[in-house]
Amino acid sequence: MRYRRVMLLTEIGADTRTALAAVRSLAREPEHLVVACSPTASEPGSAGAGGPDPTGAWLERVRVAARRVAAGAEVGILPALDTEALEALVEASRIDLVVAGPRPPAAIPILGRLRKRCPVAVLWVPASAAVPGDRPFARVLCVALGIRALRAVAAFLRDHGEPAVRVALFSLRRLPPDELASGVEVAGVRAPVELIRPGGEAPWRALEKAVRDNAVELVVLPRFAPPLIRAQRSAPVLVPPLPMTSRRPAQRPLDVGDPVDLGDAIHVRIGSAYGVGRNPPIPDQEVAFVSAGRVVATATTRDGEVELPSAAAAGALGVFRLGQRIVDEPVTAVERHVAVVRPGSRPLVLFDADLPAAELDALAAGRGVDLLAVRMRPVRACHLLRERLRKAGLEPRVVDASAVLGEGDASDVSGALDAVRLARVATRLIAAEYPVVAIVHRCRTSPSTSGFVVVRAEDVPRRAWRRTVVSRRPETLSERLDSITGAPRIPGNRIQVELDNRTARRWLLDVIARAERTLHLQTYMADDDDVGREVEAALGSAATRGVTVRVLADSLHGRHGSFGLRNPLLERISALRGVELRVCRPVAGLATLEDLKRRDHRKLVVADGRVALLGGRNIAHEYYRAFDEVEVAPTTPWREVPWLDAGARVEGPAVAVLERSFREAWTVAGGAPFGVPEPALVGPTVARAIVHHGLEDAAALEAYLAIIDTARTNVNVVTGFPLMLEIQHALLRALRRGVRVRVLFGHVAPKHGNEPFEGAWATARLAATSLVHSRMDALVAAGADCFMLAIKDVPGWAPGMSPVHPHVHAKALSADGRVCAVGSANMDLTGSYWESELLLVVEDEAVAGVFDERAGSLMTRSVRVERDDPDWQRVARRREWLRHWPGVLSP
């Protein structure tokens, strides 16, 4: 062992042979040895100053024997046996090990006090102890009756557990083999360790039996326990020094999922363990990671998430919070042990960690496949889930879905979305070269998959799994879009984008007017107002010309066919000769959450299979009237104030993909199938038409994230709905990479100056505005350029109406002047998971440049939110709680 400077405390006249033999076994070649002799209890003054020395012969024998152990050994007499004298000697000689026993017996309490004052180890040697002397201690028993004692033992073994030493760990705590192995690895223990647990007898009797049965040569106690020290007869007792770690403030235990190596970094989520119930992320703070007994990395958590370099650790990590504490001994500071998850060679099946017990038992029967539990809900601490897995005979590894996906707290994600999220975790792991072959979920609706399958738990042992071929890790935006959306690149298109209602209306009416054979129109909502009637007339004219007109509307939000509702505009359109109307997913009776949230939100017009329009606009006044086409006054209802929206006009091969998405929805709604022509190449633009099916995939969300995560210089976002936290976190990551982030947003309840326009649901829309703005606050605080849309000085408006802050209904973003995306998919939870959407991703500098110019012009004329503004800071603090707004209630 590694003690170098030793003090032997003995009593004049005592036999020191056993104690010196113990010194030889514990410190093979000490660089310094001090033998401190105290007077006997019966002759307290025999060694007084100036008197004769009656023990000269004894002292000389001790000196000779001590110098056989250490050449420069010193022998001296203590004037008195007290803590202060020993402390002075220990500090003067820089002692790291104090050896005593069996005499003087009064030394035991003094040694306990000395250990509290000085960083020294204490070895007590009983008279009957069998000490090898000629070799190091080879059989060591470490006593650890609690978790803190286990950590202290781990630190001792890291420093003194040589590979040749056989260690028995005596513990009252049940340590599963995986937990013991993890602790050994984190501590950097090189000696082999086996666990001994007492039977039904008292712990001290069990300890005596363990020492005797295992031929123990040295007992290690992490705490100075005089009764146990005195009771030990057959082996010396070593008490390591107290770790120099300041006391941890009272706080909740940590909840840590097993870190996942995704190639670029190791991703970890750290929460506060509340047992059963919510386990929220810990407050942002510095956290240390321990491997091989040393701190290998520190990082600051953000919403409970941490990223570490992939080379930060081998198989296991210890985790602890640094805070304001001084930590000299990291092993004793460790709060949780976790296993780093890395790609393996065998097929991998992911499963929901909260599967019922019977399904876990079925999984445990699997052979030839690796299994990995994924915690989908932060409602149970990871250590409790690991215990469930152990009971089922499964490997107790639990990764957190939020850590893999970068969701942070994900407080707005409900359990109904877990199957899709699990499929997303699988896709992320496959991209990181994990051989994922299947997932097992517990939701009603199964997600679509690519490269892996969905199976039931009982099917896993029955199948012969083959390792998937993992392609190269996707690096570029195109590679990421290929791997996570499944939407191919389509060259040869002519595409225009717009952020102008007048242009959008002109495009719409022109496309309808020019249709010759077929016209397909899909909408989410349709109002019987000036715009609705204009579209009605255009459709009627097209049908009269012999054009086959198909109109598809969402039944619930189109207010037609659900709960007995009839939309007068759609009623009239359906009555037009040559027009066929269908509605998506009508709802009757008692509606479920899925009935209400899983809607078809797509907006699309396709004429003759040749030209298509898509974007965020419904058939209603506020979507298609320009700001200078409405006489805005204080009494104007909010529905009459135009909104900002975005759309695209597409010609070329991408039109066929868009039209096939309409045909799919049309046939699901009961319509007859029809042929879709393949348009010729008409331009230079490459695009992807991404079709997202609610509760089956998250293709639009993944596309947004891919664009943001691969941005190098700038990202421009135009949105008016509450940013999903996952997208917010992606934008925050971009800011930390040095990317300039600009966001244009609006007011769900439009206002003039500081006054909201009146109208139905105005109060609810004010609350929705606060929710939207609360999701911008973190971006503002992080340095993003965030702008509230302002429309000023419009001719024809009533005096004093400038500026007006309208609603932003657009769903669009761009990155690096090379790619932009526009469609129907809001960047909120509903658009990301629940509703079916269309998103056009255009990889063309010219098209992206036009979008950037128009978005930038709107931002320049709008109100920039300044993070140093005291008014904004006050409001942001007041609405901070809205980050926990339930996702199912998001607008």
C-alpha cells in the first residue's frame, strides 16, 4: 500500500514486534518512521526530564528493530499521551499513517480525535493479530454499512487496492453485481472485489465470522468505531483518513439516466429524484463526472441537460454536484453511478422502461439481442426503473428520451406521444451507428419506422434478429434530412416563396382560374366571409369549365360534419355541380383527446398536377387580405385585422409528391383514388416535400431541427405559435455555437399600441399571446434578435392606429442563406406531433435569399425585444411559469 511516512505509537516496555510487522506489511519501504513512546500508566513520571532512563535497553532494542523497517527511523519519548502533542508531531513529520496497539489502550479515543484533526490513516494492531510482515497484506476485508461508507471504501481501494490484493466487501446494503462493478470502475479500483453480506446474525458477529472464514489479514473501517476496533482480535484494523470534502447542503437526491454516446458527445439528463411523481431537472449548476477515481470532466447543466466529450469516460461515470463545496476526494462525493451507453455489435431492441411487468419478463427471455430501456416519462426516478429491470432479469440500463432528443424538461410532451418519441430515439441512435432493429412501446397508435420495426414484447424472443447495417453517420443537412425524414431530394423545380397576403390571394385565384383538368384544394378551416365567397365563386367557375374539383377540409376545425355542425360555405361548395367535398376525421359522440388533437392541418392547392400552392393559410379573410386593404380602427374586431402568413408556389416534379399527399388524405376520407401525373423538369431548384402524419412520425419537427442544428452563420424564424421546447433548445444551442438567431413573432390577440382589439375569445387569445412570448424569453435572454411584428403608417387606417401588432400565422425558417422551409407545420407541440402537416424544404440560395430579404425587411420595421429592458425582464419573470403549460392545451 502507499503509505510513506509512518508514526508508531507505543508504550514504554511494550512488545513492538507485531506492530512493526504490520508497518512492514502496510508500508513496504516507508521513507520515514517515527516511534513515539509514551510512559506507562503506572509510571507517569518515569521519563521526566533530567531523570535517569530506566528503559534505555528497551529503547535501543526498539530503535534497532525500527531501523530494519526504515533506515532513518527515529525513536522518541512523548512527555504525555494527548491529542495536541500527537497532532504537533504528525504535522511536523508530515505523517500519513499512525500505527498503535495493543498498548497503550488509552490511545483509541485519542486516535479518533487525531483523525478528525489531521488527514491521517490510523492502524490499530491487536496483540493476537496474525501479521505477515514479510509481504503486503493480501486478504483485506472492507466494512461498509452505508452508502457514505461505501464511497469512503471506494476511495481507499482506489489508492491502496493493488491488483494482487483480494478484497472482500462486507456490507449490509444489497449491491447488485452491476452496481458493484460500476462503483469499482468509477473509483478506479484495480483489486478484485467480492461482496459479503451478513445472514441473520448481528452485524458484529457476522463481521467476526467473515474475518475468520476468509482468513482476513486486514480489516478496513471507513469510520472510526471504537467498539469494533476493540472487538477485533485476529486482524489489524485500518481506518483511512477522513475525506476533505465540505458538507453537501441538504437537497434532493439526483436522478440520472445512463449517458448516451451519440458520437459527437455524451448526452446526460440530470434531474431531482422525487421517487414516484415528477422528477424535474436540477437547477442549472456545475456538475462533475468521475471515472477511474478522478474527475474527468465538469459541465454546467442547462434545463437538466449536459453534453460531455465522447472520450470523457470508459464504461461508467460517477456524478456529483459541485456547487460551492470544496471537493478533494471526488470518489466520496459521488451521488450517482451511471453506465455510459455506446454502440454494440449485437442487434439492439429499445423498449419503454414503463412496460408492464409481464412484458418485461417476456423481454428477459430474449437471446441473441441486446435490450435497452428508454425512460419516456420523467415521472419515476431512474434508480427505481433500474430496480424493476433487475427484478425482471434485464440489464439495468435506462437512457432518458429527453437526453437523446435534446428536449430538456419536455414538460409539454404528453404520454400519448411516447411511441413516436421512442421511434425518434431509435432513429437518432441508428444515425449514431447503434444497430437498432426494433422498438417496443405501450401506446395505442404505432409510429411509422424506417430501418427498424415495431414489435410486441413477447415477439422479441421468438424472432431471429440480424444486426442492421449501419450507414455512415449523417453530417450534412442533406444527409440528416435523408436519414430522419425519408423525404427525397427532388431536383428540377421552379419555386417562389411569399410573406404577403395580396400575393398569396393573387396566386390562389390565378391557379384556380387557369385549371383545365383537375383542381384539388385542401384546407383546415373555411369561413363564410369575403375571401371564402371569392374562393367559392372561383371554384364554381372552374367546375363550370369542366374541371374536376375536389375539396378536402378538416371536419372538426372546418366545422362541417363533426358534432352535427354544418359550415354554410362548405355546404354551398359541396352543392356546386362538378365539385366533390370530403371531410377528414369527423367526430361524433364523446370525443377522445386523440379525436380533438389528431387533425389534418394541411393547406394545399394543386391544379392539373402542374402547379401547387402550400403554406399556412386557411380560407378566410385574415389570411388573404393585405394590411392596406382593411380600414383598421379601434372598433375593428380582431378577426378583421390581417395576419402575417407565408406560402410557396411550386412547379415541377415536387408537385407530384404534394398531390399524392392529397390523394392519400382524400381516399382515407372516402374519396375515390385518381391518377397523379409526373411533371417535367422546369427549373433549377431542389426541394423536399415533407409529409408529416400525426401520431405516426415527427418528420416536420425533425426537418426544422436538422436545419437549425446544421446552421453555421444565421437562422431566421417566422412563427407565431408557442415554440416547442425542443425547438427552443435547438435555437439556444445554435446561439452557443455563435450562430446569429433572428425570430419574428406576433400577438395571438392583435393589438393597436398597447390595447387589444375586441372580439370573441379575446381574453383567451391574450393568454395564448403570453404563452407564445414566454417561449421567446429564453431566446431573448440568450442573445437572440427577437422582433414583435409591427405594421405602421398604413394609408386608410384611422388616426392613432399605428403601430398595429398583428398575429403571425406563418411557419417558416431559413439558415445560412442556402435553405428555407415553409408550410403548414407550426413549431409547437401540436404541429410537431398531433396534426398532419406539409412542409416544403427548399435547398436553393436564390429562394432562401428572397425569403431572408422579405423576413429581414419585416424585422427591421418591427419592435426588437431588448434583454436589458427592465420592463421586459419584469414581464418575463412573471410569465416564466408558462414554460410548464400542458402541451395538450397549446393552441
